[in-house]
Amino acid sequence: MGEYSMGDALKKFLDESRIRCGIQALQIEEVWEQIMGTTIAKYTDTLKIIGDTLFISTHVAPLKHELIFQKEKIIQRVNEALGQKVVNKIVVQ
């Protein structure tokens, strides 16, 4: 059995755990206002990740359209903010 540092062991556990998506969603929520701006963050209802898909919920129709048009840019910004490729698709609800 190899030796791991505490950080490596924790990362390995989280990578293989079912709670990984929940933790990633929390990380995105923490930086959402910084990467998308105050107004968009204010009117975003929920963010969740299932697999490699980020689900964004809002009740504001014009914002839904804007988010749909900005999908690629949002994917790029989120992945940059997290420092790894976490999101490959976005679904706006």
C-alpha cells in the first residue's frame, strides 16, 4: 500500500465519492457572483451539477435567454475559476 499525503488522500476520496457534485456546486456558488456579475447572481435561483452538466435555474425569462446564449463563455469561466475542467454542458431552467 502506497503512502499518500492527507491532501492527496482527501482529493482521491472526493474524486470517487458521490458527494463530489455537491461540493463542486458549492464551489461554483461561491464564485458565481465574481464570474457572472451581481445582477445575474441575484436572479439565479439554484445551481447544481449532475455529472459534468451544470444546471442553472432562474425565474427571469430575459436572463434565461442571456444564459443560453452565453453557455460556452460560462463553461469557460466556471472551469477557470475552479482550476479544472468540471463543466462540459449547461442546462438553463
